[in-house]
Amino acid sequence: MSLPFTIWVIAGLLCGLFAIVAVVRAFRRSKQHVRCRACGHLLSGLSPEQTQCPECGGLFTQYPKVMPGQLYVDIRWAKIAVVVLVIEVVGFLLPGVVLLVYQLWSP
């Protein structure tokens, strides 16, 4: 294998590892505090009569509160995971497969 191809493989593996970390971080379990499902803002100290998040303005009827112990999606990490996965597929896997097939089938 040539050096550029080895660097390509290592970069692809590192990008894939970061994608896995981003996916794992996107799905979180609320530990001790009540959170807003829309933005993840801590809602401790709010009065029970309040009907919307003070951070994002999301209504609790539309986005129910995340209670302690419940699983929720951290939107920021989910977006990062999607972008990194698209970069991984388009930037590393597709050209790598095309290059490998070209090397195997070239006379």
C-alpha cells in the first residue's frame, strides 16, 4: 500500500471514530434534573405553572419535560453526528471503494 492510501485509511477511521462518539453523546439520559426536551436547558427552580422553556420558548405541551432518568436527544450532538457521517460516506468511503475497485480491475 502506498503512503497516501494509508493516510486516507487512517483519516477515515478517525472520522468514523468521531462519528461514533457524536452518536453516543447525542443520546443522553437525564441524571438528576428536569430538562427541556427541545433544547436540553435545565428547568430546576421553575414554578409548576410555567408552560414554556425560558431558554428556547418551547411549549411544554408540544415538547414535554424530560424527567430524571429519561432518555433524550441532544440536538447539537445529533447534528454533528449527521454531518460527520455524511463527510465519512462521501469523503472517505465512496472514493476509497472506487479507488480500490479501480486498482483491482486495472490490468
